[in-house]
Amino acid sequence: MQQTIRPAVRLSGSVMLPGDKSISHRYAMIASLAEGTSVIANYSTGADCHSTLGCVQALGIPFEEEGTTVTIHGRGLHGWSAPAGPLDAGNSGSTIRMMAGLLAAQPFTTTIFGDESLTRRPMARVMKPLTEMGAKFEARDGQFPPLTIRGGTLRPIEYTLPVASAQVKTCVLFGGLFADGQTIVHEPTVSRDHTELALKEFGADIRVSRKVITLQGKPTLTGRELMVPSDLSSAAFFLVAGLLVPGSHLIIRNVGLNPTRSALLDFLVSVGAPIKVLRIEATNGELIGDIEVRHAPIRGGVIEKDLAAGLIDEIPVLAVLGAASEEGLIVRDASELRIKETDRIATVADNFARMGIHIEVTPDGMRIPGKQKFKAAAFDSFGDHRIAMAFAVAALRADGESTIDNADAASVSFPEFWNILDQTASA
């Protein structure tokens, strides 16, 4: 699909965004292990989170959808049954990495695979701790999907993450649900804690002390009614668009404001963004609020070290903001961008070149001078949802009409993106 984007005069209005992907994945997986029914409101509409639902269903757990509400009928910690065939994770690294921890504890062998992009994404980081717990894996070239997981009895471990990773932490904790004893995870820095909050909400005995998480195995999990906050990573595109386009004023409703995800808002405020949180409340252990953003000149800055890890998904759209900023943007310590749905350093650079934006690429990041002019261009998402949406935002500041090939990639995380962009942008 090719999408046409015209320059915007302003963005305005109040918008509701789809449910948070990270939380939706976790709620669905844990609900499938709970005893009784869970009702999940504002479940993500993205294809990735529906890959998780498809896997859960293939493992014998029924669910129904009505709009964005998903009802899952859990059958307890040992309620999964052997699937009739391989599980399809689609484009979702979250699905395959986190499900690995649960599949490793099952009394059957499972193969899980994904699309062409997913088959290039390494899985060694989850295979290592799960192997220590007693799981057995077969993988292409020792680390790439498809994964064949020979499940069985897992033992608890005390594991120190080599690098902060919420997905790896989650897969270890998920394996620990089935182990007889305490599973302990040490983090080098605190990563997003949606798993810890969700497990506690469902009734698990889990304790967090700074960067140490302790989970007691074999809990009784109980079905719950849950509300998924709107996705802050999706909000990033509208926050940046509001900052870029003169005259813009947007309010984004019911956004997840979990403190372990605050790096985006903290960074934007630090570089001069006039962002306000208008309301905040707690729901199911997660903070939710409304965010207001207005157009303003942005200084620019540096993303590196822990900040790079915290902003890894938002770097493509922040690169667009950096090109328009006063001082530009430097990104370091972000080599993980190379192994996302695309090599996002390369695909950002390719699309920047098309619109006349100068960028210096480094092995682990990029340097982007500020005060650059955005020229209309024919962009390509290369099948990557975040690249599609980042350059849609860039096109709003261009000097003419732009196009994006493979724009339907946005549906992986945000199927409503193009409609909401049309509703808020005045041409």
C-alpha cells in the first residue's frame, strides 16, 4: 500500500490511541494461565498482539473479541495443551521471546516461528537463561527462529541480565512461574516493569527491591478485569508531530505513564518540549493520564547509554525531530537498532537521503545536524511499522506532497495511525 501525505498547516484535537502493545501481550499471556475468565479492555489493535492471541488459542485457551475488549478463559497454570502445529508469532519479537519462557515449562515440544523479518532476529538472549533452567532448544544457526522448544520441568535460577531487557527479564520470570522455588532476576538498570505489575495483579508472589526481582514459583493466578492504557510509543509520533508543525495543539487521552517508560517524556521536556500531564490516575497498578503538547522550537540533544536503551523504539521518530531542532541530535549506544524489524539506522539514513536530510551513520547510532529543511520525497517503510510512521511525521513538515511505499506496515502496532493522522492534521 502506498500512502500520500501532504504538508500540514497544524495538528489539533483530542485523540485516543490504541492500547499499549507491551501490556496487551503480557495480560493475554498471563490471563491464559489464570484460573477463570479475564476481561481485557482497550486491548491493542496491532497485528503483533493478535499474534499472541493466536498462539494462546492454538495452545487450547479460548477467547472472544468484541471491539477492543478481549475475554480470555484461562485454565490455570497447567492448562495449556499441545498445539496441532507450529505457533506463528508473525512479526512479533515480543511474542516469541516472552512465550519462550512459558513454552519451556510445558510437558510437550513446540515449534514457534515468524515472518521473514522475525527469522533474522536473534534469540540467544532468551535461550541462555531458559537453558540454565532446564529447557532444550533447536534454532537455525543456533539462535534464529524457528525455535523448537522441548519443554519440561524447570528449576529456579538466580540470573543477572547482561544488558537491561524487559523481554528477557519477562521470559525468565515466566519460566519461574513453573519452577519449584524462587526465581531471582538482577537487572543492570531498571527496565519497563509491566510484567512485575501484571503478575502481582493476577495474584503472583513477586517482590521488587531496586534492581532485583524475586518470584515465588507455582502461584495460583486468578482471572481479572483489566484496562490497557493507550500506548506511549504510539503517542510518540503525535508528540513529535505536534512539536514539529507550527500552530499545533494536541491532547492525547489515557496514555500509559508508567515511570519505567518515562524516558520519552523526560527527554522531550529536557530539550524544550512544552509537554504537560493534565490528569493522572492508577489502574491495575499502571499509571494513566492525559498529555498536552504544543508546537515549540526544540534544542536537540544526545541520546546515549541507559537513555538509548529506554528510547530504543522511539529513536526513528526522534531522529526526525532532531533534524528540525536547533542543535541536532546525536545517538550513541543504540546498536540494537540494527536488529529490529529492519536495520533502523540504515532505513532512517535511506529515507533521510531521499528528503535531502544530512545524517552521519555510526555503527551504534547516528549524528544529525539541526535546522535542516524537509523536502518532499518518495519514502519506503521497508516493511517496518516505526519507519512508516516516523517518515509520515517527517512528511508533515515537507515542502510538498510525499508518498510512503509499504505504508500498511503501520498495522503491526497501530492500524488506526493513518486515520488519526488525517483527523488531526489540517492541510
